[in-house]
Amino acid sequence: MPRQGLNRDAVIQAALRLIEKQGMASFSMAELAKSLDVKTASLYNHIESMDALFAEVGRCVINKMLEIEAQAIEGRHGDDALFSLALSYRAFAREHYEWYRILMSLVKTPNKLLEREAERIVDPILKTLAEYGLDSTERIHWQRVLRSVMHGFVMHEQAGGFSHFPADREESYRIAIRCVADGLRAAGKEGQNGQHGII
């Protein structure tokens, strides 16, 4: 019999907490059951398999990131939206690094439905870039540039790569995003003149 008060959502939320605390590499159904004070077999009354649980965890993390991105750009435009988005992206990755790692792993998931859902994370970015006068192809190029800058900074920072010099990392990140913003404006102007924004 399913434990009273335990349901599918409770199992998923407990998995999210455990992954954030211990990391995905250490996660198991046995550890999850232990955290919920139930037998491992009891979990399968609520979730079909480890793959099904991972899919649900992935959807939750996608939705959390989408919510953060949407809040970051709401009511903002141009550079204001770009910087707010970039700062929120980095904050999420730093505060919920294990969840962020799950997001990054979804591009390789065999679950194509989940992979397509993960692609929605790009939508707020493309919406922000649309205000720089770029055509659809240029927006694709520039969202790759922006995501590479944000992800590269996050991963280098997480690995301790910025610990050797006393310069403020917050300022370094702002400079990085400022470079993207300057490039976006230049690309927009070049596009208006019939030139390509990225060579």
C-alpha cells in the first residue's frame, strides 16, 4: 500500500532536494527512499522507474529556469533585459548548480519530448535579442554567443578558475555581458545597412 501522504509530486520534490544536496552522481532510488523513510520498493507505487523520475525532475528544473528567465526580462528592454537575464542565469547556476547540470545534460537525453521541452529555455533569450534589430538567423547565432559566454563563465567559476586574481568576478561578468551587448548593437546596425552581423 502507498504510504499515506506520499504521492508522485512529493517523490519528485524529494528527489530535487536530494540531488541539490548530494549531486546527481550520488543519487539513487535507495537514497531517495531513505530520505523519505520508506522502502525503495514503495517509491514504485508513485513513479514507474528511474528514467521516469529523471524525466519529471528534468521538467521541474526546466520550468524553474523558465520562470527565472521570464521574471528577469519582464518589463525590461534592450540592455536592461539582457543584463537582468544574464545575471539571473548565473545566479541560478551558482545557487542550484546540480540542477543546472541536469539542464545541461538534457541536450543528450534519449527522451526526445524532454529534449524539446528543454529547448524552451532559449525562448526568453531569443525574445530579448529580438529588440536589437537582428533577423531570425542572426538571433540564433547571437543566442549561441550569449549562452556560451554565460555557461563558460559559470563553469570556469565553478571549477575555481577565477580564484587566482583579486579582481572582482562580478565586474568580470558584467564586462563579458557588456561585450555581448556591444556586439548585438553593432550587429543590429550592420543589419540595417545590409551587412552581416557576425563574420
